[in-house]
Amino acid sequence: MSATVEFARMNGLGNKILVVDMRGRPDKVTPAAAVALNADPETAFDQIMAIHDPKADGTDAFIDILNSDGSKAQACGNGTRCVVQALAAETGRKAFTFQTVAGILNAVEHEDGTISVDMGKPVFDWDRIPLAEEFHDTSRIELQIGPIDNPVLHSPSAMSMGNPHAIFWVDKDVMSYDLARFGPLLENHPMFPERANITLAQVTSPTSMTTRTWERGAGLTLACGSAACSAAVSAARTGRTGRRVMINVASAKPPGTLSIEWRERDDHVIMTGPAEWEWSGRLDPATGLWSGDADRGAEAQ
């Protein structure tokens, strides 16, 4: 068995993704490899999407997801779109079914190149998000940061979209907040025993909103698909918007949008947006040592 596997550097609205082909192999991308890859500016990433042979009948692959700190992630919508684009280019197919630790994801590539991912049903039960305290209504939980009489952020909506999310509602530009400072404190707050993704959300109309996210295990990210889904669902749940919204991802580079529908007939969340291939190479899934393809002009690291 070769020590190295193929990988592609991709992004979803700037969300930095490494798609790693682990099919036909019994091993996995190790946390040590993930940390080493993220430490190199050339391969720094938000999530690794490792494609494994299917484990369940009726699925095309099992996707193992790692954060940049080596920890496991249950879901990554932007990364799933990247996997779809990569496999569609390889196979000519348009529709795929993936298994993750968070459940089954169905996805399809459209003629215009955008990709829709069925992210499944949102979870609102406090003990399944999970939260450390019981809340009958998780659309507004007791949590704040800043002075008690004038908090900077407060009363987030909490839910799980395969992983824990807290959505803080703000009235001004999401880029005006020091999320780099607040993010680590809130991600690791005792309220979240499995940590949480922290999102600032500004509703701009009944059908649109702007978001910015501190991602659990990855930090300040250019985009986070599951966070966009969580913000859209929470906005509809609290009466701020309808069930179909356009998310302007404020930190995305270049700026971009995601279309989110919280489908009424089955409560599934459908996320539609782009994916972009950047370059490819080979890496050692045990150590993270890598080399770029010849047409990229990179040498082995």
C-alpha cells in the first residue's frame, strides 16, 4: 500500500477544505497529520474531508471530517459541496449519498455548477445539542459576554446541525465585532460540553441575513455551511425571517451567498452554494508530509 494518497485543496466560499481520497485503504488521516498540514501555510485548512469506502448499503462513501486542530467534526456543509464537485468531476455523476457520523447526507450538483446538500433535520433539544443546562426553549438561552448591564453579545439561539451552534443576533455590521477575541471564550464556554460554533447574525430583510462565524476546532473561518444553516433555521424559528433565506457570508473571499431552505414538508435543511477546486497533490495520512502536483510547481515538503 502506498504511503501517500491523492488530495485536493478546495474551498466553499473561502472555507478552506482538503479533500483526501482514502478509498481502498483501512487507515485514516491522523490528528497529527491534520495538525501538521494546518501548520503549513500552503495546506492550512478549516476541515479535512476524508473520503472512505462506503460502510452502509445505498451510500457512495463514508466521509471522515477533521478540524484543523485534529479534532473530529460531525458535519461540514461547505466541505460536502467540495466532495461532490470532486466526485462529480471524477465520475460524471451528479447525485451522491454520503454517510457521516452525524447521519446520511444527500447532495446533487446542478447544471450551473452550484451544489445542494440536504443537511437533515435541525435538533433543538437541550440535551442533544448538547447544553450543560436544561432549557425548555433553546431559541433563546441565557448566555452573555461583556458587562452584565450592557453585554456585547447575549441571548443566543442554540441548536445542532450535526454539530453544536450558538447564533448571536446583532443589529450592526457583523464585521465590527471582535469575534477573534470573543470566539474562543464562547466556543469553550461551560455551557457547551462539546464546544460550539459561534455565529454572529444580522437579519437584513425577511429573506436575507449576514453571518460571520468562529468555527469549533478551526477558529475564525471565512465561511461555515452548517453555521449558515443554523442561522437560517434559528431566524425562521424566532420569526425573524421566513423558511427560505439568502445568507451573505460576510467574511467569504470573494464575497458570496448561500441559499438556505428549511423545508416545511419534512423539516430538512437544504443548502445550495458553490465549490472551487484550487490545486491537488499527494500526502501521507499518517504524518501530513505532502507534495504538490507537477503542474502546480510545488516541491515535496
